[in-house]
Amino acid sequence: MRQREKEETALFYTGWALAAIACVLGILYRLFPIPLSKLMLPCLVQRMLGIYCPGCGGTRAVTALLRGDFLASFICHPLVLYTAAAGGWFLLSQTIERISRHHLNIGMKYRDGYVWAALVIVVINFIVKNLLLIIWHIDLLKNFSL
């Protein structure tokens, strides 16, 4: 087995394990609803510097995505929507290819460009949110609660 195929196999099983964990946590959250704000620590960057850190809004984006509010998820942190789309397509296409025993060659292949795209999304999100906050006093995350 080639090195790239080993990496894709590891990503495939890791992705499904993470999806299973997310489902279990989602079920537990439905059974025992606890506001996420009670479980989260405050962002030290925001508290000390008054600006958003590169990860600010991620938890809000995940909760908005789980509610089906794609626009709010994108506004809170676009990386979450990108990861859900790319990761979801990777898992779905790889699963179909593996079930068909590679007769349907539709499996998404890993490329470093996906990671670079994620990094670009994080940097642009960081810059835009902080410019809006500092220059125009527009707090994008203020209206989204956990």
C-alpha cells in the first residue's frame, strides 16, 4: 500500500471515529441540555487585548451548523462550514468507493491544498473580524450566543 493510501485510510477511519463521537455528544446534549457557555473558558486574547483570536467564534459556528443555520455558522467562523463540507464529502466519497470495492472511483483524495485553504480562511477571518471590530466597532459575534 502506498504511503498516500495509508494516510487516506487513517484519515477515513479517524473521520468516522470523530463523526461517531460527535453523534454521541449530540445525543447526550439533547438528553441533558447544558448551555455551552457554562462549559467554555473565556478567550484570554479577547479578554486581555480586546480583539478576537483566530479561533474566536468556532464554538458558536458549530452550534449554528448543528441547528442548520449555515449563514450564522459562516459568519461566526467560516472554517467550520469549510471543514464540514470538505470532511463530509471526503467521508461520503471514500465510503462509496470502499463499499463498491474501488469500482466507483469517486473518493476524494487528500491534498495539502485543503490544509492551506483552511489556513487562508482562518487568516482572512481573523483580519476581517478584527478590522470590523476595531475600525467600525461592528462586533459580529455579539448577536450569536452559545
